[in-house]
Amino acid sequence: MTNRRKEFESQMKQIMEYIVIKGEIPELDDFGKECLHQCCESGFLTGVETDRALSGDIIIGIMAPKVLKSGLEFCYPKTSFETKVNVVLIITTIASTVIAIIQTLRLS
């Protein structure tokens, strides 16, 4: 179930990234249409309307598709300050270790 959710979210991100770059909706299969519908239901897009027909098919109405701030935040989540500090500490540690190894090799 988790794998399916990740696949669904990944497809939603791909669709929104395509809209940001191209300014239009990509060609979508049924799964892609479900993802686009979820983007609209989640309030990530403007200029796109989706509805479900009685048959279960998704009907898409397109005017001028744009990704809203909430959609961008979904695609590119903010990293916490703590995460950034940890990355800096790891890089600093690796750099210090490499420098120590190089200095040791030079002395030998």
C-alpha cells in the first residue's frame, strides 16, 4: 500500500513539475488522470477543473493551468533547520577526515 502511495505522489509531482515547465497538462493515462484529479482536489492547481462522470471516468477542463504555492510546497518540501545543520556537520566531518588522511600520507 505504501509503495502505491509513493507512486501516486510521485506522479502528482511529475504532473505539477510538467505544468510549471511547459504551462500545459501532459498526456495522461487513467492513473495520471486520477493523480491530476487529486492535485485539483488538494488545491494544488488553478486553471484546471476535474470531475468524475457517472461511468467513473475523469473529465478534465483546462483553462490556464498554474501550480499554486501549496502545490510547490508539496513538490519541494521545506527542510528543517535541524536537517540542514546535520548535513553541514556531516560534510565538515568528511572534509576533516579527508584532510587528515592527506596530511598523514604526505608525512609518510
